[in-house]
Amino acid sequence: MSNLPEYKLTRTFNAPREMVWRAWTDPDLLHRWYGPNIETVIHQFDLRPGGSWLNEMKMGDKSDFSKMVFQEVVPVERLVWHHSSADAGWNVISNPMMPDWPRMLLTTVIFEDMGDKTNVHLSQLPIEATDAEIACFAAAMAGMDHGWGGGYAIMDELFVELQAGD
Amino acid sequence: MLAFLYNHNVMEQSSYIKSQPNLDAIFAALADPTRRAILSRLVEGQACVNEIAAPFEMSQPAISRHLKVLERAGLIERNIDEQRRPARLKAENMAVAVDWLEEFKAFWGSRFDQLDDVLFNMKLAHKKETGDE
């Protein structure tokens, strides 16, 4: 488990832990930030291990569906869920454009009490993944950490060149 | 992922996607530092194998193998008409991969920005309540 590629993000929020927990676990508050500037419909939010969070983000007549199944619910401290893309019938699907992207990401959110502030630690790693999915996620994470810094620099130079060429 | 979905739809409509190689192959190709260096070299213009190999401590056959990986991923193309078979960058495919990664990277970050706002409003509401008491 320990050598799987992992995505990590930590952020400090200027609010006490109970409040941050509420913003994550009350669907009326959750939908306000989870789909920024997009109509987000939470079809189901069953906050207990084995319960589902069925999320739809609408854009025109297109929708992006995701299905989260809670694994651990430790009030104010810890949330763990399996995160997947889904079709309109809430069946877990792989990404049509990138079949090797992991179908399921084990998502862990830890809420760390800092008095009137809260540190939120989020991590995602592939679960029940094929070797190809793990390799794909590893390549993407390698790109996030130290660049394809290269990749972005190449793009930048190229755009300058293309524009200059016009 | 939604902006990505949108891009995907737009590309589908414009049939851009038909000419598009596998993103998995692009990720795998970009994961190697030598291949990224080769791409950087090709930004300066097309080059043939011995020109590309010059700065590396690597044989031309080894460089050729890297070029094949890049070519299969659709990140470069090689002119078959010319004997020297110069390699040229095809940046539009890389743009798709970079977009994908940007989208993934932005997903939680942009949500956390929104969460900041929601928490700010919750605190305001809380202050008002306790102030009234």
C-alpha cells in the first residue's frame, strides 16, 4: 500500500474544526463549495460506512456524475470514501478518454484541530487498481510534483513560437 | 473534471478526438526525463537523430528507441520522405495531457477556495446568532 502513487493536498482553513466538519458533511453546505460556479445536485448523502454520496454536476444538458461510498466516518476527525466516476445510473465507469485512469480513488480527509483554525489533509490513491492504472496515476503524480515542469515549459515556449509565427 | 468533460465534448464534436492518440501513452512517454529533454530540444525546431543524441551520453539506437515511444504517443512526427527522417514536435497532443493534469490539480484547489467562502459566511452567521443572545 505504501508505495502506491498518492495525491496529497493540505490546506489551513480559518474556522474551528466543528464548523469545517459541518461544511463537509451537511449536504446543504457541501453543495455550495463542491461544485464551484456549477449547479451541483447531491442526490444522496448517506453519511455512514457503506453509505453513498451521489453527486451530479450540471452543465447545460451535460452532467458529470460521481459516486462516493463512505468507508470511515469519525465525526470532526476523519472521512474516508471510495471516489469514482459514474454513469447516469450511478454505475462506476472508467474514464472514456483515459481508460487507464484509476476507476476508484481511496480518498482520505483528516481534520486537524488548530484551535480557531483547522488543517485539512486530503489524499487520494488508487484502490483495487490494475498495474496499468497504478502506472498511469504514478506518471500523472510524477508530473504534478516536479514537472513535467518540463512539459509546461515546452508548451509555453511553443505557444510563444506559434503566436510569433502568425 | 467538469471543464474537462466540456473540453471532451467540444473535441468530440469537432472530431478532434478521432485523430487523438491515447492519453495513457502520452503520460507514460512524458514520465521519462530523457524524453522530456528530447521534447525540449525539438521546441527549437526539427532535428534528426544524431543532432538530438549529441548532448546526451547515450547511443543513437537508444535515442531512436525514445523517439519511437514519443512517436507512438503522438508527441512527435517524423518525416518519412526525407532520408534523415527529422523529428518534429506535435504539441497539440501534449496540450491535451497537460490540460488533463491541470484539471485534476485544480479540482480540489478550486473547491477549497470555495470552502473558504462558505466557512467565512458560516462564521458571520454564527457571530450574529451569538451576538443576539
